[in-house]
Amino acid sequence: MPRLSSLSRRTLIRAAGAAPLLTLPGLLRAEEPDVSDLRDITTGAVPIGREERLARVARAQALMRKAGIGAVLIEPGSSLIYFTGVRWGRSERLTCVVLPVEGEPCIVTPFFEEPSVRESLDIPAEVRVWQEDEDPLKVVAGFLKDRRLAAKPIGIEETNRYFIVDGLQRALPSARLVSANPVVRGCRMIKTAPEIALMQLATNVTIAAYRWTFPRIRQGMRNTDIAALMAAATRKLGGAVEFNLVLLGEAAAYPHGSRKPQRVTSGEVVLMDCGCTVQGYQSDVSRSFVFGKANAEQRKVWEQVRRGQAIAFEAAKLGTPAGAVDDAVRAYYTSLGYGPGYKLPGLSHRTGHGIGMDGHEPVNLVHGEKTPLAAGMCFSNEPGIYIPGSFGIRQEDCFHMTETGPKWFSIPPWQLESPVA
């Protein structure tokens, strides 16, 4: 699910096992929960290296030739890191990479930022700078003209901001700007073995953090208390905390929760949706259970969701349109009396989303998505059931497509009483 709830180190907490709040001059803080029994399990992580990035550029250039695209423009974000290693924030001052169909890429950045940008640049590339009184898109246009690419279609990465598109069109009035999706998606949707390995490590961290947190949940805890425990465990285990969404009782009936005060209550649902990154690659795992004794309705819905997850996994076959996975789950839920479609009570969101460097990546397991499943694609599998005013159940585990079909990053639980076994 989306990254909506992240707990930082500065969040004021009073979690079980944590030291009392301490008052310092001008500052109120809480000690971290005691995670001394945990260790970093990511020390063997192998970061993405230069050879991997060069192979990505070569793959992008092959896809450009196939699509008839002369160059692709990408501003800071995951795609810039993916191809170049450059880690940079977006601002009104443009830094970008232009990937040409042949030859070395070009980084365009402000003059005074060049030394900093070069620090994370991981591939051979030309660097062109612009001064504060210059138009950076004219620098981009100059590179395209010098490489004799200005007359060819220019691909725009889908997250680029409008001022870039508008500025490039002004700098090159005759240029044809097109979507770079065939190139960028064509590369990023298909994960390589090094990427899969990092995603597996991130998932291992999240599962281990769940196992540590689960037995420490107590009656009366706030959702933020539980999130704090999960965050502390994740950090100690070696993950960078990405999000920890904890929904208690009725709040679990709403996929992204409620702002109402929430405390752990016997006989009510606890829904946790948590993830982290390892070397820039993400995990996303949800677990739902009942604190205390579950009633018949809670148990029934939990089992239905378990079956829904299994149906999605079984439907994820190579060559199958991604939307067919969602359709299979929804048909089962409709046969149980939920819906129909995305109506409530039932499954009001897609069955899953792509995942990799970003928590949500194209494409989604959603009705109407025609992209065929291929080896290397990675997805969440989270067909929850939500009953407004009562409770919701969501189990989420991610899988990746192999040459023989789907493979779990984390194994779904098989019984309500052992959500993280």
C-alpha cells in the first residue's frame, strides 16, 4: 500500500520497553525501544555497481532504437539513480540526464552543483553546466543538436515536471516530445538478479522486524507505539524505515486508516502495513491479526483474504495480462457476496502494485491492465476485505515473476494465530 505513515526518530513516543520520556533543555524526547537483542542482517548486501548501470543504459538504448526515440530526458528521482547513480533532489534548478540513443549520456546541472553531482555519478557521462542567468533547457537543446538528435522524437520520463516539458519545447520548437515509458518502464519493470537480491533482503528485514514486534504488543498501546517498535527494529536490522502504518479496530476498515485515536483493544483487529529499503530497494508487507480472541466473523474474513491471496498468486502466470490477476480475485470475492467490483464491503483497491526502487511502480494488478506478466516483474499481492464501520483484513506479500512462474519474497501466513510465523 502507499507510503502514507512514516515514523521518524524525532517522533515523541512512549513505546513498551522504551525508557520514560526525558526532558532536556528546550527538548522533550523519548528513548528508543531496547533492540539490543537484534543485529544487522544486511551486512552482505551488494549495492548496484557500475557494470549493472552500464547494462541498463545499453538496454535503454536498444529500446530507444526499437521505439524510434532519439533521446530520453530524466530529472532527479529513482530513474536518475537507476541509470546514473546520481542521487539528487528536485528543485526549481534543473539537474537531469539525457540518455542518447548512441554514445555517452549527458548530465545537465547548475555550475555550482557540478562537484556535488559528480560525487554519485557512477557511469561515464558528459557533464554540461548552466549559470544562474541561463536557461538549462537551452543547454539540453544544445546537447541534442550537437548529437544530431534534435529532429528525432525526445522521450520524457513520466514523472518529469511540466516546466521541463514546456521549456524544452520552447528551446526546440520543432521537436516532437513523446512518452519515455517504452524505454524507462521497459528497463525498470524487469528486475535483474542483483535487484531481486536487494528486495529479498529488504523483505527479510521487514519480516524479522514483525517477528520482534508482534510479541511486544500490549493492551492499551497506541498505533504510534507499535509503529515505533517496528521502526526501531527495522533500523537495528539494517533497513532504512520507509513506512509503518498501524491501524487498530475500526480504522482497519479503511485502507489508509483514520485520524481518530486508536488503542489496542482485546478482540479487535490490528492491521500493520510496513516496509523498508536496503540499498535503495523496497519491501512492502502487511499483516492482520486479532489481539486476544477472534470472533467468528473476523476469522471468516481472515480466511477469505488468505484464499484471495492464493488465487492472485495462482493467476500470476507468464504472459497473462496483469489485470487478469485482479479479475480472478474479484470474481472469488463477488461469489462470496462482496462488491461487486470495487464496491464495499469488499476489495476497494487494486489487488497489487509494481514494486522495486519505489514502493509503487508500474504496472499494477488492476482491472483492465493489459501488460503481460514477464520474468523479472515484481508485485505486491494484497487483496484485502474491508467492512466499513467494523473492521478490515489485509495480508500483503510481494512476489517476483521467474521463468517458471511467481515466487514469494515473503510467505503468507496460514493461520490467524500465527501472523508472522
